[in-house]
Amino acid sequence: MNNVESPASTADFSSDLPEQIKIRSDKRERLIESGVNPYPVELPITSSIAAVREQYADLEVGEETEDIVGLAGRVVLSRIAGKLCFATIQDGEGNRLQVMLSAREVGAESLAAYKSDVDLGDIIFVHGRVISSRRGELSIMAAPSEDEETPAWQLATKSLRPLPKVFQTEEGEVTELAEDTRVRRRYLDLIVRPSAREMVRKRAQVVHSVRSFLHERGYIEIETPMLQTLAGGAAARPFVTHMNAYDIDLFMRIAPELYLKRALIGGIDKVFELNRNFRNEGADSSHNPEFTMLEAYEAYGTYDTYATMTRELIQRAAMDAMGTLQIPLPDGTTYDLSGKWNEISLYGSLSEALGFEVTALTPRKKLLEIADGLDMGFPDHYVDGKIAEELFEALVGDKLYLPTFVRDFPADNSPLVKGHRSTPGVTEKWDLYIRGFELGTAYSELNDPVVQRERFHAQALAAANGDPEAMSVDEDFLEAMDYGMPPAAGMGMGLDRLLMALTGEGIRETILFPLVKPRS
């Protein structure tokens, strides 16, 4: 909003809500009693704010046309004078247009009704000529149609609550909605903050770009179950629910991986899903318990295949949504997504950070000594590879600012991944880091059903030893693998985090309606 008020007026906008709601509710009742419907079903709309602004952008100062339009918008600014009133209306995309109401054009009775009935936040319909004001402001001069069947203005929706105000101090500092208010009342955020509306558009552009990229490469999009009898496909703590019809407990999907691999087994050689996942874990600036993920699988591909493809997919999404690979960040800097990206190995980079060599064969006792020196402690159920990954995250991962593929993860913490072709104890898996956070992962898929069963049994043992994120033995999936899964690679990437990478915002800004703890 562009309301400019003095800093002394920046009280909590909710403090006068009860009085404001009563005043507006009384107006609603009065209008209904007088025969005016403040929520009409249909309006004689002939144009839009965006169309008017585009078509009449070249009007000279003070120039008037005889072109008549009927359009609607939310009143976001209002200046009421004697015989001439001004309002600024805004559409859903944030486009704005000035409306002028004069006693000469609309009549004294209609102008008086406007003054008494319309408040900031109301949505109104306006009918009139397109003009440019004496100050050069593109405007609609409201007037009824010649046959008077179409009024000069009409309430489209009576708002019972006032809009929050966004203030600008004398120093030019803008005071916006608090973050908690933005997240809990996203509808208000969308009304008053252009960047909130822009995030919605960018997200839609990114999703469209990702789908187009994969469709062009012959991928087929499918849907997999959100309710599952076993929580599989990732190391995560699931949400548990109960199905009354079958009287069984079910799990909200933590990943679609094992179902997408069933599709590979069935002969869909290139498959993907844009899926909603649910993980009953922490929530912070980069984690939300409900999130959107892309998972894609390609028969006869490897993790190298997906390193190239993922980079190209992200660069394509950046161009489609941002128009550049030099991403502008909120702090005024730019982030370079162009060219080829860095590649490092997990154990190699960890060794470099420590100053001595650590490998997948390093004894557990040595790993724990390193952890003690860093004041890091781990639960007993952590396998050696999990400890190594946590050490890497603390010493290396958080500092990976440039786009970087971290390759070759420990085998004992990667139960669905093929062993490395030449390096013992590690797997063909990479994680992609951007500005210090993990954006995606990919690996050469394990397709040996005997080894997969052994890995699942090891996970079951880990669960028995207290690991809440260990996978279950999925007998149905193992039976499917017995029929033969082709050599393949798979990739998973969080769409919310991709928006974080392209905008520099936190995850709660990239999700339109993130889960927040209810106020007590």
C-alpha cells in the first residue's frame, strides 16, 4: 500500500477492530434494509484495470475520451471532498486506477451515498469515461449509462474489517505487516504487499517451467498415494492417521519414491511427480512439515545424468520466472546460477576441512573423537555414515555458498542407493547445495532386490535400536523389484526450496499458506 501517514499513527491496526466492525456491520444492515444488496451476484463489467492502463497509457495530461468502461476493484485509497471524491481501486494483480466521482456526473444523491456507504477495503464497481486528470493521472470519471440502467458506481462487496495500513516514515522507511501477520493472514499480505503477489506468480511460473522441461524430455507425470500403509522412500518421521473403513493406521506420504519405482518396473521409463509430502519433524526457515517436492526417475540414467539435467532445469526455471541467471537477492546482492557448477566429494571436502583424511572406512571411534572435539554429540543409533554426514554439514555444508554438487555419500546411511562403482563404502549419490542449504538430491538407484532386502532389514534393526526415521521393510515393493527394475537414476528437489533459491526468501514466504501453530 502507498498510504503515507505520520509515524505517530502506527498503532496496532487491530486495536480498533471491534468498533470498526460494528460501524461497517451497521452499514451493511442499513443497506440491506434500504433494498441495496452489498453482495450482488453479477456486475456489468466490460473491462479490467490492467486493460485500461495498457490501452490508454498515452493519454495526455487533462485529455478526456468518450470511451465508456465498467470495471471493479478494491478501494485502497480514498479522498473525500465536497463535490468531488477520489478513490484508488486495485485488482487482484495489484494494478491500480484512480476513480473520480463528481456531483455533476453522478448526482448529489449518489455522491452522498458513496460518502456514507463506501469504506477502505470495499470492492466497488465503477462505470464511466476514461480520462486523464489535470495532474496526468489516468482515471475513470464515474457516470451512469445514458439509459441509467447501469449506475455510476455500485458496491460489489462490503468489507466488514478495515485493511491494515502500511506506513512510511519521514525518513522513507516503510513499516509493513509483521511476519506473523503476513503468514497467518496471507490474504491481507496479498492485498497490501506487492512482493507477496509476485511470489505467487513466480511460484506458478516455476512449476510451469519444471513441468514443461520434463514433458519436453519425454517424462510422464503420474500421481502416487498420499495415504500409505508403510512410510517409505525417505528417512523421515511420518504423520500417522487412521482409516475407519478398514480399521487400520495409515501414514501420510513422506516421499513418493517407492511408488515411482514401481512405475519404472512397469515400463514407464521416464516418470515424475510434483507431490505434497508430510514429515512430522521440525519447522524453521528452511523446513515446513507439509511441502512440495519434485521427484523424477529415468531408466538407464545415472546420478551424473541428473547432475546435468538438474542444473539445466534450475537454470531454465530461473530464466522463465526471473528472466535472468543473475538472481537479485533481498540484501541487494546478486547470485550467479550461470555456467557449470562446482562438484566436491563428501569425504574429500570433510578431510580438507579437518586437515587430515577421513573416509568411509574410518573407524567409528575416530569419528566420535572428531565429534567430541567439535562439541557435537550423537545418539547411539546413529550409524557411522550418519555421523560423517553430520560432521560434513557442520564443517562444510553450511558454508557452501556457490551452487555445489556434493557427491558420494556413505553407504550405511543410503539404503536405496547403488554402491559406488570404484570407491568402497560410498554410494552414487549427490546433494545439491545453494547458499548453504540443501536444495535437491539424486542417485543411481539400487535395483538388486537381494541387496535391497538386506538394506531394509538393516533399517528395521536401526528402528529397533531407536532410530525414529528408519525405513520399514516394504514387502510389496520388494516383490515388485523381484520382477526386475531397470538400471535407473532418480532425483528429488523441494519446490519450496527452489523458490527460496530463486528469491532469497525463507520457506514460509515461498509457501502461500504454510502451517503455523494456532494462537492459544
